[in-house]
Amino acid sequence: MPEVAPRIRRLGDDIVNSYLVEDGGQVVIVDAGVPAYWGLLPKELAAIGRSLDDVRAVVLTHGHSDHVGYAERARGHGIPIRIHELDAALARAEAPNPAKGFGPTRLVPLLSFLVWSARKGALRIPKIQEVSTFGDGATLDLPGAPVVIHVPGHTPGSAALHFPGHDALFVGDALATYAVTTGRHGPQVAPFTADAEQALASLARLEDIGARLVLPGHGEAWRDGAAAAVRAVRATVETSA
Ligand SMILES: [Zn+2]
């Protein structure tokens, strides 16, 4: 499975992303994808000379089930789960999904996503029993010292994570470079967004982050910087208005 950048790897394919970030011999996982990815972890960690014992935390960009994935499995191995305080209840499956329907869809990509999800175990996500939370602006005491940027809209507690030493910004579903519901590629508002207007407004919080690498929850890595990614999302809205 691919190395996205030095010290960053992606599990599985780029329909649903889960990332490993290595720093100083330790690892942080950003988003836990789907349950089937758990089986890929040992090999991916071995590829960078690490094991499960080196994983310090799973940090979730938000509480949607296709990001929670194998988190409870990881927690069972003593790995703490971290998430923004406003999405903690969603991650523990104690709050309903705030998404309003699917948004626009095209039948073939949507059906293939649903079939893919079922095969990867996404219809039965083990509920996370316990999470610890963070707020906007926090620098997490984890490998890579990620900085939290609250970007509400997709969900109330959506958060981007900036790893300055990796020149990388993990955006979760604050924007996507692939829409599982339409098959469309390129930066755009992600499907299943609770409040698209708020999600667009939140992008202003990302555009001044100098990171070159933008890593979304769904789709390929964007390598032209956060500002250009934000501009590209806005352009999709202007042309469809
Ligand atoms: Zn989501």
C-alpha cells in the first residue's frame, strides 16, 4: 500500500482513507477507515519498521462511521482514541449522524461504494467505548505534534490536523478529492455534509495554513497546497450556482 509522502502511509485504497504518520520512531493514526483495514495494519507498520506497540493514538477527524472503522479494535490494544469534543458523542454512536441525506448522487458510483463498504465491514462498526477529546487550537502531545483546527460544517466537531514537520494537513471530510456518491474527482465539499454553508465558511480557516500536502478522508492526496485546494472547492460551488 502506498507511501503518500516520507513518513506518511495510507491504508487500503483511496475510497476511504486511514493514514499512518511516523515521527521519531512512533506512530499516530489519522482516521480508522473501515474495520477491514485493521488486518492491513501490521504489514503497513512493518513497512516502516514499526509495530502496534509504537502507535501512540488514533486521532479521528470526525465521528462518522467510515472514519471510526477499526478504532475500537485499536483501543482494545491500549491505543487511545482522540476526537474533537463536539464529535465525541457521534464517535461513541450516542448521537445521530447530523448529515442530511446523501446530497447529489449517481447510481453506479453510489452502489459500488455501498457494496465496497459492506465488503469492508462498514455495516457493522464496533462502537467506541471511550474517547478523549480536544478543542480548537490544541497542539496534541503526540508524534508530529499535530495542531487542531476546528472546521465545523461536515459535522459539528470536524477537525483538521496540521503536522508542520511533515508539511501535511489532514482535513478529514472538511473537503474531499473524491465523492463516493457521484464518482467526481477533485477538491469539493464532501458528501454527507450536515451544513454545506458552514463547511465552506470553515475552509477559510485552512487556506492560510502553509502545508503543501492536503490529505482528505476520501480521494487522492492533493499536493498543491491548502490554499489552492480551498480555491478549487470554492470554484465547484461558483460554477454550480
Ligand atoms: Zn464524514
